[in-house]
Amino acid sequence: MDAVVVSWSYRPSVPSDASWMAELRAVVMRPDLERLGRFDPERVRRRFLDSFVPSNTRVIVVDGAEVGSIAVRADADALWIEHFYLAPEWQGRGLGGAVLAAVLDDAPVGVRPGRYRLNVLQGSPARRLYERHGFVVESDDDVDVFMLRTSVS
């Protein structure tokens, strides 16, 4: 069982967070992208920078240190969870589960469509986290697994 992180919070993201978040994405995704034969150091950062929306993104903070990010984007039929990255030293310690649970519980009632979507790289250990939180595979391809969670109201 994962260790429980006692003290964490998140803060709204600001445009100046983009650079360190892009770097964190590259570090976190590198092992899976290399395994899939798709790691490109420029592309992994550029894809984040091109899609970064500060108003959708929160910075995950532990003991005053910025250790990750998570974004929630509204779509026509679901809320997409995107850019969920934790520094490697914080992975496997319960923080990801705590953050994900909070985000899933956080959507305003009038906004929540009852469905959450995300995608994870094929073979990523993060898939187990999402499955523990009720996400199921909706579709997949050679690189990505697209997952869906339908809320129980």
C-alpha cells in the first residue's frame, strides 16, 4: 500500500510556471517514451508548452516545494485530466492518489458532467493509479491508452 502524504496543497498556476513544468514533463515521461521508441527532448517539452493553459492548471505543493502539476480541461461531454506529473521522488508515496481523489471531488456540481477522461502512455505504471480511481480503458493505440471514469451521483 502506498504511504500517505500528510501535508500537500495546490495553488493556481501562472504563465511563469510553464518552463519548469515542461522540464518536469520531460523527466517524468522519458522512461515510457524511450521504451516506446518515441522520446524526443524538444518535442516532449514543446507539446507541453503548446497546450499549457495556466487557468486550467494547478501546481502541487508539498512542504512549500513545487513537486508537480495537474490540469483539468472541460470538453463537451467530460472533464479531461491532463498534465498530471509528479517529481520522481514523490511517485509511489500516495501523493498521486491523494491529488487525483481531490481533483475528482473538486469539480463544481453545476460544471461536473459526471465523466472524466485522460490518456496514459502504453505500459505506464500510472495506469494502475487511474484504475484504482475508477477509470476504465475506453480505447487504445500503439502509444496511448484512453481512459474514462463515470461518476456515481
